[in-house]
Amino acid sequence: MRTFTRRVSGVSASLISIGIAALLSNHALTAAANSQVVNSTGLTITVPSRFKEDNAQSGRTVTRSSFSSDDDTPWWHIFHDGALETLELEAITANQDLRQSIARVMEARAQARIAAASFFPTLTLPLQATRQRTTNTGPVISSRLVGNASALTGVASSSSASFDAQALSAEYNDFDAELSLSYEVDVFGRIRDTYGQATANARASAVDRQAIQLSLTSQVAANYFSLRAFDSDVAILQRTARLRADAVQIQQERVKAGSANDMDLSRAQFELANTEADLSDAIQRRAESENDLAVLCGQPASDFHIAPKPLDEIHPPALPAAIPAQLLTQRPDLIEARLRLVASNEGVGAARAELFPTFNIAANYGYESAEFGQLLENQSREWSITGGVSIPIFEGGRNTANLKAARAQRDEAFAAYQQTALTAFEEAENALSALRERASEAAARSRATDSADRVLEASQESYQEGAIDYFEVIDAQRELLNAQVSQVQTLNTRYAATIDLIRAMGGRYGGADDQPTTFSNRR
């Protein structure tokens, strides 16, 4: 059990890191996870013990492989749709948002390497060659000769002599080759904490790339099935439009024969016009969905096309009976939030170290000579070793303010971590509920469609017998159309719920390297 401990109002409070990887079991969190999590203000949050929507009473259990395989099989392969698999690969390869995230990962790793360089001494070799002439009209300096000046003045005197002196002009060369070494001794851990912060940020950036990829692939899948739903809508409306066009023709013939009135014809024409309008709208929405997919796949919309395929030809995966709660540990946003917390905690340590002295060692070894030919001779050799300490005396409150800011950033990161964990449970609960209820809704929609089809057949027979007027036939046709469209929409929401659940569980992201990291609180 890894804990994050800090001081709250003088009392040591245990801030339990929501390291769900170590805390979640198959259907419930361990007792430790039920502990209250305390933040810097003393407020608490209680982690739920299990999924509210977990359908465990069925006696069947979905293992981790149901949503996240240990091999290299991507999660979208559970739909067994070749077109979707092709789109996902195109998106991962060409999506510009994902490429930006990859560049950010490379930048963060480079920053970590920059921070790591401070662990080592700096070694330089400056080479200099100088030709110099001093002035002959420099400042006059008054000087005094201490002692008996009779030897210089020729006059016996015990007093000192005073005179003015001016430096004479000189021209000379100076050749210098000197190896310089400097090193900061990390007594108070400033370099260590700075490196730890950079490393955690680099790991967080890598996880953020995984989060963006999971979001991207989820959007591609959701848009793909929405596109297929529009294909179904278009097919239904085209079929309905043909039937209503036939109905208009029949009514025209019946009007000519005197067996129908103009009102029946007008109603048939009205329904045909409405169906054609709905068809145009469905075609337009389908085009917009296709263009959205083009952008996600990093392709120009003008060159992107997906052949129509109604959604009812694609079968959704089986409804899971229960979801192991530890799948939440695969969520990249939760892992990233934890790593950001680790980074901010290391930042507190680095800011605290700025309040203490810094210790430095400097050394020089090389050669200096006025003659280039004598530069490497032993008599031209020079060296020095210096040890120093720099003590911060007065910075105008800068270092103290930096420490307060670092602590505030840590508290912010901890709150973000808590919020991410709460959001993870919320999304998982919503997805589980939607997945279960949409399956029930789909069954009801199927029954409703069957009933509407039977009503239409009965109404057409009754109309042919003269038992009802044509308005009731049109009403039955309208109800069947609405039932068919609703059935397609429900099927699409089942796919969306499945995708949401996979995304809520982190897709197939996770691994041993992503387990909670131990870190001690920087005061």
C-alpha cells in the first residue's frame, strides 16, 4: 500500500493514493480502498466498494481478456469489421492530433535528459589566442616610495619619496589552452528532485499519448457505427419512398376510377414528400459523418469515401455479465494524473532545495604562454582547484514564494487525481448501465417493429375491404417507419455504449510499468 502523507493544520494525515491497480479486486475494492481520501483542505472522498451496475448475479464473469487482451490484438477487433479495422489503422498512422502528442512525448523525454545532465560534471576546453597592445597614454598613477629615498634622489633624507607613474605601451601575444571542470554537489537534492520531476512528466506525456490514441480510436469507432446507422436510415427511407411513390400512383389511378377521393391522394403525396425530405436529410448527415471520419483518419474529405453498409448487417458483441473492477487501472488518464502528481511532488522538493546553500567544485588545468612554440612546455603549465558555497541571503521572498507555488501545484495535481478517479467510476457506471439497458431496449424495439409491420398489413387489408379510410393506412406506415428508424438508432446506441465501456476501462492499455509509484511527500 503506497501512501501520500502530508501535514494538515499540524496533524499528519494520510492521503491515500488512489493507486487502484493495487486496490481493486474482481468485483470490489479492497477494504483499504474504502478508506477516506483526505486532501489538503481536510475534505474527504470515499471510494465506492464495487460497481453499482455490475450484473454479477448472472453467475458469469467477464475476464480481463474480454476488453483488454494481453497480446497485441487491438480492442476494436471484437467487432470483427474489416472496414473499421482499416479506418483505425489509418487514424493511428495519419491523425494530426496523435502526431502532436508523439512530438510532445519526444520533447518531454528530451527535457528529462537535460535534467539528468546535471548529475554529471561539466567539462570544457576553451582555446584562446590573443594579440594585444596596451596604451601609452593610460592613467597617471601617483606612487610613494616607502623607506630611504636618498639612493634615488641623491639627497640625504629619511622621508619617503612621492612620484607619478604612467604605464608604457606594450605589445604581446597570449596563447591559452585550459581544461575547465565544474560540478554542483547535490547536497540537498535539488538536482535529484528536478530530474524526478522531469522523468515523471516524460512518463505522463507518454501516457497522455496513449490517452489521445484511445480517445481517437473510440471516436473513429463511434463515428463509423453512426455512419452505418445513417446507411440503414437511408436504406429504410429509400424503401419507404418507393412504397409511397407506388401508393401515390395507386391513389391517382383510384381517383381516376372514382374509388378514391382527392384527400386520399393528397395524403399520399404529403407522406411521399415528407419521406423524400427525410431521405435528403439522412444523406446529408451521412456525408457529414463520413467527412468527420476523414478528418480523424488524417485524410482530405474530398478524397475520402466509405461504401454504404447498413448497420443491421453488423452484429454487436455479446453483452458482458460482469466487469472486473481492476480494469480501471488501464485508464491512461488515471495513470497520467498519478504521474502528474508524482511530478508536482518532486517539484516541491526542488523548490525547497532552493532555500539551502549550493556547493560547487571548479578545477582548471592547462597551459598559457606568450609564445606559441612554448605553449605545451612544462613551464607554461597552470592549474587551480576551487571549492565554493553559495548561500541565499536575500531574494526578496522569491524562493519562499516558489515553494508555496510548488505546494499549491501539488495540491492541484492531487485534486485532479481524485477527480479523475471519480470520473473513472462515473463513466464505468454509466457505460455499464447503458450497455445493459440498451440491450433491453433493442429487444423491445424489435418487438415494436414486428408489431408495427403486422398493423400495417392488417390496415392495408382493411382498406382494400373498405373497412377503414386511407388515413389509417398512412398512420400505420408512419408508425412502421418510426419503429424501424428507432430500432436502428437503438442498435447504434448499443455500439456506442460498448465503445464507451471499453474506453472507460482504458481499452487494452496497461502494464507492469504503470503500477502506482512510491513517493514521499515533499514538505
